[in-house]
Amino acid sequence: MNIFIKRITVIACLLSGSCYSYSQSYETNYYVTYNKALDSISYLAKHDKPKSFKDAVFLVERTYLGGDLNIERINNALKLLYAFATSWAASNHIKDYKEVDSNQILLNQSVFKVIKDTIRVSNHDKVISLLPYEYNFDDYNGKKDWSNTFVSTSLETHKGNCHSLPYLYKIIADEIGANCWLALAPNHMYIKNYSKRDGWYNTELTSGEFPIDAWLTTTGYISLKAIQNGLYCDTLSNQQAIALCAIDLAKCYEKQTGNYYDGFILQCCDLALYYHPRNVQALLLEAETLKRIYEKQQQEKNHENANVIFAEMQRQYLNLYDLGYREMPEKMYKEWLSSLQSQKNKYSNKGISK
């Protein structure tokens, strides 16, 4: 991991002796386990194989759950979804679409159907049904249970959120050869697809619709400046998607240990930013972690270190502001989620829906 430990992580490692002693004695097993996981994500991102995203996703979830994750059961559940998607694609066709990428459109439609529609497949004299995945409005942000943001939980409960459902979509798409891209919005994630006839379009798994760009930007707290600077609504490459899992790992570490002071969370941010320099999730987590470190240095009266940390923290927040980031209040995000369900006729891309 040394090649990813940039100046900001070096600052964290040069903290006061008392802080360093704290990190050495606190949750040592977590620190070792999570560092091994981060090394594995770094390896997966570096080699960037088509199906490595799935490995990175479940590596994070297994690390958080302490190894208590039945990979065989997950793979069996995924194989069923792969089978439904490929069977649906083999049994259907797209009307009135004659472009050369028609098979890609059909494959992506099959992934969408598997997640957001009821699918029935005949198997000899039996009909097997697959019900759509629902949005988990009860705990959409994992406040009650962080594992509610996991793909493995979605596979078990048939419910998900704007983190697990786009991840599940990409995992299935990668397996069956359907091209798609993750995209970020404030507190949110969705899928971007491309059609030779229609260009780029958005796939929203919260509502099971295809929202137009204008509606996303005007209602989702997204400034034109943030889009122009690549914070939001841009496509993540497969390598960037793998590296994004380092931020998931950092958030799991934060939830389990509350330790912001040993440099681990900052190393995760460094890895994500190495492959995606304007990853808004990484930039924000980095700034917030520096704020925690600064506050601790102030509390311990390590004023020299505190001044250094404050300067870096301030630089990070100003950078985010200059790039167009604005915090979206939680109440507004809840209202936006609700509008996804209630205002479908206002924002749906009618051409894609048809």
C-alpha cells in the first residue's frame, strides 16, 4: 500500500505520541484485518479484471461481518439471477431497434427486469417466479444496521437501497457481458447506460425508472459546476468502481471502530483518489476525517500538529466547494427519494421506457 500513502496519510502518521499509542492498542485485530482487505482491493484495482468488482464488494462485506458471510450461498443466489437474466434475454427481443448494439440493450434490459420486475421461467412442467427487489425505505442509509447497505443483505431480504441495488446490477451485468457504469449523485448512486440510437441514459433502481438528466440535476441538489468538474453524473470505469469499494471499507471501519486517528481511513481515501481523483465520496470522507484528527489534536493541546492538520482540512473543504460540492440535507434527500416514487411521469425518459 505504500505507493498510495500520500502526504495526507503521512500527516496522520506523524500525530502525537498519545494518539499513536491509542491506535496501536485499540482494536488491533480490526486494524490488521482491514489492512489485509485494503491490500486486496488495491491488487484488484491494479489488475482491473472485468469481474473483479464482485470480488471487491464481497471482500468488504466479509471483512465487516468478521468472516461470517456464506460465499457459497451468495454465489448460488447470484447464479440464479444470472440464469434468469440470460434466459429472459434469450426468450425476448427489442422491437423497433435495429442498431448494432441491440444485443447490449437487450442484455441490460434483462438485468433491469431481474431486479425490478417479476420474471417467470418455465422449467419442464414447472414455472419458477422471481419477484422484484423492493427499496428499503425503513433503513435506507444503514443507521439501524449498517449491513442493510450490503448486496448480501439484498440477496437475503430482496430489499435494497441506492448502494446495494446499483452494485447488484453491475455484478449481474458484468457476469452476462452487459456494459453499464456506476454514477454518483449527492448521497446517491445509480446506473448509466449507453444506446447508439439514444445516447447516454440513466437507470434508477430506487423507482425502477429511467430519469432524464435535467430532472436529476434540478431536483437532486446537483450544480452545473459539480457536473462540469466530474463530481456527479459521470461514469465510473470498472477500475474506479473497484477502487470505490475502498471507501466502503473505510466506512465499515468507521462504523466498527470509530478510529479516525491511525491513518487507515485516509489510506482508503488515497486508494480511491489514486484511480478517481475527483471521487466526491473519497474527498468528503478525507476532509471529515481530518476534521476529527484536528479536533483530537486540539483537545490534547498538540497545537503544532493541530495547525498542520487544520491547514490540510481547510484546503480539502475549499477544494470541494470550488468543485461545486454542496451538502444535501437529510430531510431533503428523504423528500427526493419520495419524489422518485410519486413523480415518475415528470422525469421518466419516455423513449427508453418504451
